[in-house]
Amino acid sequence: MEKRIIKVERLNENYFEVQHRTGLKIIVFKTLGYSTSYAILGVNYGSTNNRFIDKTGRFLDTPLGIAHFLEHKMFENEDKTDTFELFAKTGASANAFTDFEKTAYLFSGAGYLEENLKILLNFVMHPYFTEETVKKEQGIIAQEIKMYEDSPSWQVFFNAASAMYQKHPIANDIAGTVDSIATITPELLYTCYNNFYSLNNMILTIVGDFDEEQVINLVDKLLSDCKVETKTASAKTYYEIEPAAVKTHRISKILPVSITLAEIGFKENAYTLQENFLRQFVYKIVLDMIFGRASKFYEEVYKEGLVTDSFDTDVIWGAGYLALLISMETAEPDKLYDMIIEEIKRQREHGLNKEDFELCKKSLLSHLIKTTEDLDDFALLLLDITRAGYDLDFVFKFVENISFKDAEQLIYEGFKQERSVLSFVQAK
């Protein structure tokens, strides 16, 4: 095993990054004073990886939603044991989720770390699918999809994504469609599993109050005991070239809501996963400066009653996509869209405020520090940082070194009106 000690100067803490001989990358961070340990096993396989070139060089176009479907099926075991019940016996809480680019399996528990890690590694590394169980799951997930079709917040987001992106699979719902999941078979699930669920395509992140060396040795032992093979993933996701232009500028849906939900998106220039990961921090500072809770813009629209306190900003990023989102509850989405466009123009004409920049950068750093105090959020942050090829110390230093010039460059190069969309969900 190759072990690297990473010193995080901002926190005055060290943690371990281990490259295991099986290919698994292991992140171990000791957090003093916590009775609970938290672990995430992340697989670099999400909803946007549905088209890929497999190990034999064959192009495969798999059904939308198959990564999410696979996540659900992984909890079933050949010996008929229930994975959630196994965790419950140790008092641990387990869960999983799929997003655009990863699937994560996780648990939190006080004590019994060895037992819980063994359960985690065992069920993720030993898939079991049958025609009967797949058919049953199709019915369950179809109901989940229909439920999300009635979710205003879910619909306003994915409508915005589908309006911005013409080719990139981020425009598709993570769970797929009722028709797409109906075509999933055990054979397809095994194909996707064998192409992506390889140890060198996974990261195990563990945080808690423990002896780091003991935990590293424990994982090493468990990987041997679980008889895990050293498998090499060679599947490469295929993405079509995404045009610069958005698909449509305006999209709406009718749902039973008490107030209209709106999302204004800006499709930005996209680079690699690694580059977009870092660029998100600069965009977050600029968004906070112009539209954050302390901004003059928010103060004005809130006082006028044009928005509620749900007004928020976000950056979504990944391989081949980066977009800015401004979400709100408002009775006048078109008016808010026009006001946001005008505010961006005003900022370009008059220039950003340097004092606001320094305050928003400090706020972002404070948010990162606060994230380290919540074990589940912290473990997820470490997972995403490691997936992008960085470490926590590098990220802190990168944010610290973001300059006012960097922010000014974004406001002039990004936030293009011709690449903006308005998505909203309203009542009849």
C-alpha cells in the first residue's frame, strides 16, 4: 500500500490518502470528539455514464436510469439476507444515492466499525440479480419516477437542465423514465457492474475518532477476507459534443403549487471534471456577491415582495458541464429573470466591489470549515475532492488564492444572456 499523509494547514490537521494494491483509494480522516464513524464507498458511475465503450471496445448505449437502478439492486444478497438489517444489528444507519457522476454507499454508526465496513465491502463487491427481483424493482422505481414527476422542485431543476443542454446526459432525470427502466435486465446490470464497479474506480472515505493506522490495516484485512479480486475498469464514457447554445430559453410546467417555483440557469463554458471542480469555487463567490443574501439585489427584491426567503444560488459541475442556478419562489418569474439580467449588466458596467469580494471569499472559506464539522457532509466533501484529483489542503489554498481579478474575469466572460434559461413551475 502507498500511504500519503496530507497536512491541512488551515485546520492544523493531518489525514491519510492510501492507494491500496487492489486499486481502491482509501481516505482516512480522524475527527476528535465524535462518537460516530461515517464511511462512504463511492463508485465513479452515475446517471451520465449510460453510454460507454466497454472493456472489449464495444459501444454500449444502456437505458437511462440504469446506474440508479443498479444502486437499488446492490442491497439484495444471494443468501437472502437484507443488507439494511445487517447494519441495523450493529446499530448503524445505512443509505445510498446516485447522482450524475457517482453512486455512493454509506453508513454511520457508533462502534462496530470493523463489522460495518465488512458489510459495506461485502455487499458492494458481490452483486446478485435475478429476473424476478429486477421485475419487482421496475415496479418500485416506476412509482418513484412518477412521484418525482409531481415534485415541483425536481421538475423545475430538470427542466432547466434540459433547456440548457442539448446533447449532454445531464439533461436526463437520474432515475430515468418508466419506459427506459422497463428495458433493464439482469444481464445489462451485470454488464454495467463489471465495467464500472472495479476497485480502481472506487474511493472509500472514512471519518471518525479512531486510530488511522488501525483503520487502514483493518480495510486491508477486510479486502483480503472478502476475497475481492483486483479488477481493472476500462470502460470509457462516451459524450457527444455539446453545442455552446442552449436548447431553449424558456420552459414551464403546470403543477399544483401555491406559489410559482422558478430557476434561472446560465450555461457556462465547460472543461474537464478537474477544471470544473475548481472553477465552481470562483463562480460561488461571484454568485454570492451579486445575488447572495447580503447583496443589494436580494435586499431589494425581497423588500418588494418579489421573492421569498427561499431565494438561493448554486453551481452544478462535472465532466463536460458547468452551470449556474438561481432558484426562487416568485409570482413573477419573467420579471425576476429580466431583473437578474439587468443586474448582471449593471455589475459589468460599474464593476464588482472589492470589499464584497473579500467578504464572500471569507464566507466560502467559513462554509468549507463548517462542512468539516458535520461528519456526513465532510465525508462527501472528501470524496468529491478526491474524485477530482485533489486534496483538502489544496482546495483550501486554492480558495484562499482566488483573486479579485478572477472574479472580474468571470462576470465579463460568463453569465451570458444568450446562454441563459428560465424554468418555472406554476399552478393553472
